[in-house]
Amino acid sequence: MSDRRSLTDWEADGFTPEAHLPVRVSLLRWKLGRKAKQEPGFRFYNLFGHVLRADVLTAASQRVRANKGGPGVDGVTWATIDAQPGGETVWLEALAEDLRRHRYHPQPVRRVYIPKADGRPRPLGIPTVRDRVAQAAVLLVIEPIFEADFEACSFGFRPGRSAHQALDTLQVAIKAGRTEVYDADLSSYFDTIDHGRLMAQLHRRITDSGVLRLIRLWLRCPIAEEDGDSGTRLTRPTRGTPQGGVISPLLANVYLHDFDRAFHGPDGPAQFANARLVRYADDFVVVARWMGSRVVGWVETMLEQRLQLTMNRTKTRVVRLGDPGTSVDFLGFTLRFLRDRHGRPHRYLAVGPSARASQRLREKVRAQIGCGFNGSLAAAIAAVNALLRAWKPYFAYGYPQVAFRDLNHFTRERFGRFLRHRSQRRARPFRRGETLYAGLHRYGFRPL
């Protein structure tokens, strides 16, 4: 990966610098990706040196810092690192030296739980800042290699790809007549990835022992979990890659790449049923004109027998969108066919925020300005505005008007309840005769 040619020469060959990355790091990634694309059978054997590069480690630390994650088991934060003599520069040099001399060993991953959409807890692993930077450096180097191989049906956690693009692709397939949907659900996908099979998949493209050793260390890294009064309990996983690790999303995509590739292979549903697969990490749907037992059997056999994953049978179903009143939820949105609003004889495919996504926002608003909130009206409005501002860009996709209208009504009602429960000793915030809508607007409330 020599950089002897000028950047102008590389740009003439098609190189475009990536945003938020140093040009030389971006060029390295571009050349690795180009090599992988040009030679699908090539196995990269000289990558560890790139991981140790000062500009790669610096770019990795900047990415980790920008994500503003919490501390790991050691309690070290970026403020801790910046307060040390020499700050981040000396800290990165020490990390590079430990990596170079193979003295680096990851610390246990701190496990916490966050609520899922259905109320169940989702385990989240938080590596230390040092381990996250090391993972980010490896990710910067190996990501473009596997990006060259990934199928177009995969959208999750990939550069330049998004959930909205996945929804665009799904809409095109449905509008083309593929109205039967196999809506799949994988149980605890990240926790059930087989380490041996994953390493074999990585080895198809990477033979560099230094990089593969680091990935093995991260996969086998102990999990530290608070165990009530008995302190911290350590467990060493034999399967899975913790959600929360910087490199975990790429490894998850690598593991499901065999599924994507086989789906579009000579014996896959894309060929024998003209089906389409749209996948965002472990969340995917298959659409076809007719969802027969052959397609369903192929998918379930591939996932459960070959990849050793577990299907959640209670949530996996076949939906026929052509039937009245049917719908399917995907990536926080509901897709359904509705009658034309102008009375014309055809129906249109409506895509809007799902009921579950809307309910979760209601719960957040209720928690933000519930009975336990003692701040001023201005503070309450600022807090709710922040929630709505973060929620709106993603869910503005498709036809969100009805959901937005209902959520705005709910939010105004919650503000009305908030004002009714305020202490009578406080001054009334609104002017005489001013409506709730006008008063909230004057105080700066910005609805969806």
C-alpha cells in the first residue's frame, strides 16, 4: 500500500476522501477496498502494520471520542486521559507500543442492560476506552476489505448506507408485485454467533496473524456484570460478540454474509422464486410474489442449521400485504396498502412510524415531564424539544403526517397536565385568553 504517487494521481483513478477522516487514512482504506474488489480471492496478509500507524490510531481515537460512550470496567474516560502528562498523544503511543510488542490484552467488557422496544432488557457490552480505540483502528483497516464483498441487500452499519435506503429498496420490491413478506426475527443474534465459523469467514480474506489474534481476544474477552451484593461476576463467552463493541457490527455483517450470498446464489430464493432480501444487521425481510414453503424452508434451514442461529418462531411470520388490513413493521416503520385519498380505484403503499415507535416516544415525553419533573415550563419545553428534534429526522420518512399529528396532540395534552399540576403559588405562565397552543409556541415549543 505505498503512497508514493501524489493524491492528484489517486484522485484521477477515482479516489474520493472520506469525510471526518485524514486524507491518508482515507486513501489507505480506498486502496484496500479497490484491491479487494479487483481480486475477490485475494487474502490480505500485511495489515497489522497499518493498524499501528499513528494517523490510523489518531483517527480511531477521534471516532471513539465523538461517540461519547461511557467508561468501561477501569472507569477511565477521555477526561482522565487528557489529564495525564502528554494527554492523548502519549496515551496513543503507549497503546501502539503494547500492540506492536503483543503486550496488549483487552480488559473485561462491562455489561449493562437497556430496555428493548417490547420492554425486555437488551444486554449491551461496554469495552474500556482503550479497547474501543484498538477495535476502531482494526475496523478502519479491515472494513473496506469486507465492504468490497458484501451484497447490495445489506444496509446495516455500513458506510454510506442507511435504514432509509433499506426502506427504499423494500418499497420498490413491494410495488413491483412482491407483496408476500416473510418477516423474520432472530433471537439474541449478537449473542449466538459461532466463534469458529466467524473466524473461518474472516480467514477467507485475512491471513494476518496479528489482526486475527486481536479479534480472537475481543471475542473471548470476559464479561463483567454486577451480581447484586456479591460484587462483579465474570463470565467468558463461548459464542457471540457483545453489542456495544466498536467492531461488533462489522463482525455481525461478516457472519450473515454467507446468508446474503447464498440467497442470491444459483440455488437461492432470488433465483428459484424471484424473491428479494432486504437486511439491516440482524433485522431482515424477504419479499416475493408468492411466499411458498420452499422459500421459508430455505431461509430457516440456512439460518438454523448452517449458521446455527435461533429463529424466534412467535415473531416470525408470513404477511400477505395484498390482503385488506394487513401490515408489516420494519426498522421502526409500518408498511401497508391504503385506499387512495381521492377516491380513485387503486391503493398506495403507505410507510409511516410504527405504533411501537410512536408509543416509545410517548413514554419518553411522559417520563420527561411527568409528576417527578420540578423544573420550569421553559425547561420542560426545552427537554421535550430535544426529544422531538432527535426523533423527527429519522421518522420524517414516508407518510408521517398522521403519526406526527397524533404525537403533537399527545404532547400538548401532556403539557396541559403538567401546567395543571404545578404549584398554585407559581405565577400563571400564559397571558389572559391565550390558548395552550399559542402559549406553548410563544415559550418556544416546536412540534413535529
